[in-house]
Amino acid sequence: MADKQKGGFSEACETCGSRHKSIFCHLAMDELALFNESKSCMSFKKGQIIFNEGGHPLGIYCVNEGKVKISHSGQDGKDQIVHLAKEGDVLGYRALLSSEKYNATAIALDDTKVCYVPRDTFFQVLKTSHGLSLEIIKLLATELRRAVNTITDLAQKPVRERTAEALLFLKETYGFEEDGATINVVLSREDIANLVGTATETAIRLLSEFKNDKIVEFIGKKIKILDMNKLIKTANVLY
Amino acid sequence: MADKQKGGFSEACETCGSRHKSIFCHLAMDELALFNESKSCMSFKKGQIIFNEGGHPLGIYCVNEGKVKISHSGQDGKDQIVHLAKEGDVLGYRALLSSEKYNATAIALDDTKVCYVPRDTFFQVLKTSHGLSLEIIKLLATELRRAVNTITDLAQKPVRERTAEALLFLKETYGFEEDGATINVVLSREDIANLVGTATETAIRLLSEFKNDKIVEFIGKKIKILDMNKLIKTANVLY
DNA sequence: GCTAAAACATGATTTTTGTCATGTTTTAGC
DNA sequence: GCTAAAACATGACAAAAATCATGTTTTAGC
């Protein structure tokens, strides 16, 4: 199990660096203090489950460090990756806010540290903080727009374009290494396939093609973009 | 152009029947009065555009009567239908809330009556009404879950299953006629294809197959479900 | 360092789906 | 009611993508 602790790596919510990147950026000091009193800090090793589809949400998770994939399971058990989270991202809020079970599973892609804010504290602050409501509304609205764009892509674009687009998305989400070209995340080919929405073999083949076309190069388990223009062209997006 | 008027078919927001089905169900009387003062009533004929992708939202639309398709345009101009609205639904709120341009176009499927609440009034009420914030959050959260499920379907299910599912969705959204079997909406084959996410010819072919399999029957421009069990099985969903 | 499992790779084949072509039916406007 | 346009339909074919099979490489655990 994950290491659940009150002390450990944790610092106070009031001084937390991740906060400024999150929906809690505008909270007042006394509201942050409420969070701080009741929050737990948790560490998850690579591959560990943070929460599970079908489970009941009892709080929200704030990613402090690390990377998390959020995937939704189809009928035959095949996963579709519907979100990739990083430091500053909040997880599990959608289910909590609509009083539903988790509609997806969150798994750490890296060693990950999260702060867990229990349900009651979250709602208590939500009740008084209109700013938080608005931040949540904005976040949901943005996610919804992204989802609609993904729907259109899945319905209309061929797998090759979507695969190229996925690489651009990974770059947007996790950025580059110091070399300014290697995408800073490790995903298996299966994960990439589940992000693109295709068979694993197809994803492998297309990535090999991209390599042959000198669009990308594989550096260990990471992908380095050699020709951004070609990649954008292959993805068929305005950039 | 649409007939924009202050009087006409409109009744007061305070007594509007559609309100109870909408996110405005918990508004106080004085808040409703604010809406009522500033709202416009508009009528759109079948096929008319209510708002256009890329345009700037200046208010929200409350559907009073009629049916509306909301579609997002792909690169090659092919539309993807991302939502179907009916009485009580609110349109255009996502773009307004995230201060973005419209990400989709709304077109009347029927002769449709809407109430238009200008931006400022909406935000004024939103500022004071915590209940409205929560309703909007719930609505967005529900839409987001639906979108995630659609994404998984598009990525994983074959067109035949998705087409059957689309018919079930149309039934859920618009219900049956008095006969208890005919889906109460008229959509062209192209619209159905754009809802399913497939080519028009493929949608036509699959619907013909469903007819041959005695799953559905075509009554004029409407679709009658003859064998619900078979349809559910074809859609491959738990129901 | 050895071994089993997982991940990656690639070929062959089949299935699914889209595209193109063509013809018929229905609808809307004069 | 006539006519043009749109919608519907269907066949033939091509392209895309999934599946199945098999082999190699890498990784993780003892």
C-alpha cells in the first residue's frame, strides 16, 4: 500500500509551490489552513493505483510531484487514457462534485506524491469560497472543450495523424528534457496505443515509421522529436 | 434572421415550465426577476443557426421548446455532433464560462424557441447565487463524464455497435412518440453519421441492415424500434 | 548473472470501414 | 404539378486498421 502520513515530505498548504498552478491559487490563508489541518500526504510508487474506477470518492488528490495516467475501461477491459496529470493537477474532483463513483482509474507513471484533502473539508471551503467555485467551473469547462475536440479527432482523423498528435500532446503536457527535444515522460507502447485509441501493434508500427521518416528517435524509453515541423504536418493540426 | 422580441411567446422566467428542468431550478424569485428583466425571446426555424463555432458568446440560451443539434467542425469541414438539446437545456454556457469562443455550432432541428440571457445578467446572478454555481458544476461534471465515455466508445467500439448505441441515445434524449416505439426526432442520415462518427454511406447501410434484421422500421423520416432487446445486444451495452 | 515475464517488433492475413460511382426517391420552391 | 436539389440507397473497390502469429529484446526479481 501507499505510504499515508501526516508529516514526511509534506509542507504546509499555505507555502506549497504546486498550489499556484492549481485551482487553489486564489484561496485565502484561512481556507488553506483548513486544508492543511485535514490533509494527508501520500506517496505512490510507479505503477501503483491512486484510485480505482467504480470506487467511491472520499476526497480529492492534489498532485505534488510525479505523473499520473487516468484511464477509463472499455467493455473488453481495454483501457482508454483520458487524461495525463502532472504537478499542480487535481484528481478525482469530477466524481466527487457530481456525487458519482470514479469513472476512471488513476495510476502513477512515476514515483508520485499527492496531498489528499477529505471530502468534508473540500466542500466546506467550496461552500464559502466563490472563487474556488469559479476556478472549478473554468477547469471543468476547459476539460469539456478538450474532450469535445478529442471526440471529433477520434471520429474523423486516421490513426497515423492521431498518433502524431499524441506525441505533440505529450510534449505540451510534460515538456522536453534539458536537450529541448526529448519528451519528458516514459510510456509503454501499450499506453501510447491507449492514449491514441488504437491497437498496440498499430502504435508500435507507426512509431517505427516515424523513426524511419526521421521524425523521432528513441532515447531509451523516451521519445525525442527530431523534426517538429514534419510531426506537426503528420498530425495535420494548426500549431 | 431569427425573430428577436421581448414579448411574443415569452412568459416570465418566474413561471417558466422549462426552468424546473434546468440549472435554474433553485434560483430565488429576485434572481429570476433579474433574468426576466433582461432576457430576450427568440424563435428559430428548422435549420437556422442559433450560434456559430468561432463566434463570441454574449449570453446563454435556454431552450424553451424544440430540438437543437450542437456540432463541432473537423478539419475537412465534416461535422461531429457532440450534443443534442431539448426543452430545459441551456446552451452556450461552456464558452461563456471559460471566456472562449464558441467551440461548436448550434442549429435548430425543429422550430425552436429559446430565451437569451445576456452575459452580464448571468454573471451577476452567478456571483451571488452559490446554488447556481453548484448546478453548473454538476452539469459540467456530468457532461464531462459523458464525453469521456464517448471517447472510449469511439476509440474501441466498431461502427455497428456505435450506430445501435446512437439510436438508444436518441431514444433516451427525445423519447418515444405516443406509440411507445417511434423515436421522437427527425435526423438525416448524414446527421446520424455525424453523431456516430462514421461516413454517411456506412450509417445508411447499417440502418438498412437493422431494418432487414427487424430491429427497426422507418416511419416517414422517423425510426421505430421494433426489437429493443436486439438493439441493446447490437449496441453491446448494459442497459 | 540467470530466468521468466513483459515489452517491443514485424510479417501475413482478414476485417472493417471509407471512398467513389451511379441510380432512385423524396423534398422544397416556383 | 414541375423541376432542381437534396436525401437516400447500393454496388464495387480501395484503404485503413485490427488480429493472429511469431520472434527478439529488455526488464525485473531471485
